[in-house]
Amino acid sequence: MRLALWPLLAAVLFCPGIARARITSIEILQTRLFAAGQDFGAGPYQVIRALAHGELDPADPHNAVIADIAIAPRNAQGRVEYATEVEILRPADPARASGRLVHEVTNRGRKLMLSYLQDATASQASMNGLDGPAAVGNALALRLGHTLVWNGWDPDVPRTGGNLTITMPVIEGVTAEIRDEFVFGVRLPADRATAPLSYPAADRDPAHATLTVRRARDDAPQPVAFDYADGQSIRLAGGARFTPLSIYEFRYPARGARPLGIGFAATRDLIAHLRHGGAGSPVADIPVRAVLAVGISQSGRYLRHHLGLGMNADEAGRRVFDGMLVHIAGAGRVFINERFAQPNRTATWHEDFAFPETWFPIALGTTRDPASGAEGALLRGDASDPLVIEVNTATEYWQKGASLTHTDPGGTRDLPELPGVRHFLVAGTKHAGRAGLTTARGTCVNLNNPHSSGPLLRALLVALDDWATRGVAPPDSRVPRIADGTLVEAGAVLAAFPAIRGAARPRFATPVAPVTDWVAGRRGDASGWRVLVPAVDADGNDRGGVTLPDLAVPLGTQTGWNIRAGEGLGGELCDREGSFFPFAPTRAARDAAGDPRPSLEERHGGDRRPEAAVRAAVAALVRDRLLLPEDGEAFVAAARR
């Protein structure tokens, strides 16, 4: 199985021939056969665990964009060192490899593409650990012979459950007052007794810190008594418990700052090292035809930030990623490249609302910011630019400003499509739409939306590969547009939404604005960035975007929003969840419920999807390369069942 190619298990492989400061050594920690040598179509696969050591020259313009790198501790050569954990899943036989490296940016240290793109429903720990066939779902990438690569970029991810992390230096002697926010039952377990701090306290005197609580975002914060449980956590005074879903904010003096933007350079330099056959590379025997990046949610925002920092050119000026599949990032980036940054934050109306996530420029192409008058774009307009496919669900339009990725900031006109960019909306889908979901309400009022984005993502990954390697253009963008009336104000959607008895609706779409002072919790004027959402049809389903077969032949109304359950929350949006409002089974049941939407009986003559209608929807999507034939067959088989 060519395991003999890797006798350097646990050895350090040095790279003396590289003049610039990049990856200095790769330490191979483990090499093993994946899934007992099962052949998925390109022969057996290997799992390689490694630690990549690197160093950066703070004076290099490619690195100078990293916040605080100029004051970070240096080695004897004046370089800043780091070590990133790496995992690679590659064909054991290089002759059967496709020559594509697919790098998934980890999300809080986790591997997500195995569930979002390959329909794996195994536990996250199993996917992180690559624990056999169930961890890779339908194994699309393995069937195609691709090599998958992951690495750590955030030093604060939990070092448990197979998460990948990075080690980087602490900047001693730097302290500042910062803010943490805690919402138990959402970001933290509801029954947790302590609140973890993002950084160690520089001074544990409670008199030098403040804790407040409010129930809803619009409520006034009220002071709360607290104690330090230890140097990096607090608890309520007198043994009181934190109230689930309430918003706690803690301001305190912190220490332990690190130049977290090193995570971008670590990924950049690792991928450059692998694609150009750097010494000690575990994939040096695979000729690389293209490198594709996949980012999902936080890691999709990471890729947008990677572009904005100019990190798609390595230290030698070479392009790093040839193509990017950016999923559910909305208009955001990552709160990482600032002192005392907190990259785990993700802004919604109720949670993390005043932490930085969106900066100008927002779009990949050039726009003008109406507030500052500045012009800018995330892409550079040079040879370092990758091909980019941005995909969002309805949730990102309602909560993450996704419309701003393809309109001007004022929301007055559609942007012209760039030749190397495509945008897609997965209609009627929530943020975390993937295989194996149910309609369980959780902490929301309405039934949840179980629709999966996976079938579209698989087709787009294949299209991105064809684009990057063969020059075959992908399908045209499919998003709602201002010009055709499918992209509108949230108020217009709420006015048009059918009067479904018992359906809780949002009050508005979450506004997007620059954060002017994240410690104080202040945001700038939101009026300059006008957020729009998909218009809806008579059933309340999204117009515009890609309508997969389950929504082309619907069994109900499926949205990208839901409403938080809980006293005193005032109809706030429920994190990034969606809603499902099933159609009545019969005309009689519809009349009894006062439902304005036709029943399943009236639509389909029964309570199931007609196979012919599903076949027609599948045929159109397969023709347009928005659905793989195998996924089309699965939709038809499900309708038949």
C-alpha cells in the first residue's frame, strides 16, 4: 500500500533549501491506512497526522498585515515562530490521485465538509478523527481521488475531540480592558456553572471588572455580582446560576494577547509548501494540478478575510488557492486580526451582536462605501485572485447581510458579475442545512427546517474543479436580484407572507453595520449598508436562487428564520435556525386550520410528492450542472418511496 513511502514516522524533516521564512520542518506524527484499506474508487487512502513548524519575517510586506506581529517574540534569526497541527487524507497510490488538493479550513478546529458536502451523519468526534467509512459519508472526494488537507489556525479551540489547533507566541506585558459575552443554552451549555473568559484576567480584583445581564437585546443591561472562579472564568456570587438565553457581558482587564492573524499565514505557507513540493511534504509524490479551498460558516468567513488581507499570494508572490467554495459566510469575515481578538464570535441579533464581523469592502468586486466614501474590493485584480463560488442560504440574507455580497452597499443596485466569481442562494434553507436534520424545535417556536444544502454543494465543488483545471465555466449565478424584484426589503416579505395560524415571524432582518468600539459594544450607523432578503411566493417560499427538488415540489413552507422561544425575548430571531410550516394534508384540514395555502391533496392529489414532478425538477437541475446525476436519482427514489 506504499506505506513504505513513509518510514519517517515521528521524524522531523527539515527544509534547508528554502530561502524565505515559511515552513521550516514537518514532523510526521502518525501514518495509517484509512478504513482498513477500503477502496472508494481511487484505491486505499492514508491518514497522515503531522505538525508543521513555520516562521515569519515581520518585515516582509506579505506578513506585515498581521496585527501585532511587529511586537511578537522572535527567535535568534528575528523570525516569529508557530506550529500548526495538520491532517491529510490522501490516496495511498499517488498514481491514482487526481492531483487536486482540497483544503478545508477548519471551523473551530473541526472538519465540517464531511457532513455538509458528503452527507456524513457520524458524530463530530468521529469525523474529526476520520474514524472509518461512516466519517466520510458518501465519500465524494475520495471517489474522485482528491487529497484532503486540514490544519489548525486558532490557538483557542478546545484541544479535545480531534480538533486541530495552532501554537503561537504570547505577547508579554500587554494588557487592556476587553469585553466577553456569554449566552448560556446557545454558545455555552445551559447548565454550566461558570463563564469562560477569552483571555486570562490581568487583575482578579472584582472591583476592577463589571458583569451585566439583560434578557433581550433591546433591554437595558443590569449589574450582577460575581466572583472569579479562577484566572480564566467567573461565576455568579452566592452560588446563583446563570439564566439560560439571557445576555451576560463582562468587562475586565485581560492579558495574554497573541498575533492571531498568524493563523492566516500558517495556512498560506502550509498550502504553498504542499503544492510546490517542499522538502518533507507528505504529498510530494502527487503532482498538484489545482488547490481548492472549502470554507463553511466561520471558515467561509475566514476565506473572505484571507482574500481581504492579500493572503492568497505566498511570500514568493505565487497564488495559493486556485479556487474557493465559500459557504454560508454571508457578508462577514472573522474577528481575528486585532489585539485581544475573539475569532469564535459570530454576530446575530441576540448573540455577539456588537463584536466585529463585517468590514468594508464587503463584495469581491469594487464598490464605494456610502459612509466613508472609500472604494475597495476583496479581490486584488491580479494573478493571485482565485476563482470564487459563494453560496449562502436564506438565513444569511436574514441574519448575515448576504445580499451585500452581490449588491452595492446601499442596496440600490445589483453588482455586475465578475468573470471569476459566482453567487448562489440555496432557497428555503437554514444556515446549518445538511443531511440528517429533523424538524425538532429545540429552543425555537416553529418547527425547524431540515432541508440540506449538500446536493448543490457537491455539484458546485465538481464545477469549481472543472473551472480551475479545464477552464470550463460553472453555471451562472443564481441569486435574488433587485432588478427582477426577487430581492426586497424584509418588510415586503413579512407583508406578503401567508397568514399561517400559529406561525411566529421575525420583526426585521438583522442589520449589518461596522463595529466602532467592540469593548464598549458600539456599532456604527447601519443605514449605509442596506440588507435585503429573498422575495417569497404565495406559499412563503423563497424566490430566486437554486430551488432543489424538495422545494421545487414542496410539502410545506421552508424559511431561513425561526423565532426564539422563552419568556421576555420579544420575538427575537432564534440563532441561525429555519422554520418549516407543513401544508395541510387535505382541503378539509386546510379549511379547519384557516390555512390560505393549498393542501397536499389539492396540489398533488395525495400526501406525497409526484414522481413525475420530481423527475422534471431533477432533470432541469442536472442539465444546468446544479445537481449531480447520482443525487438526482436519490431524489427520485425518495419520491418513489
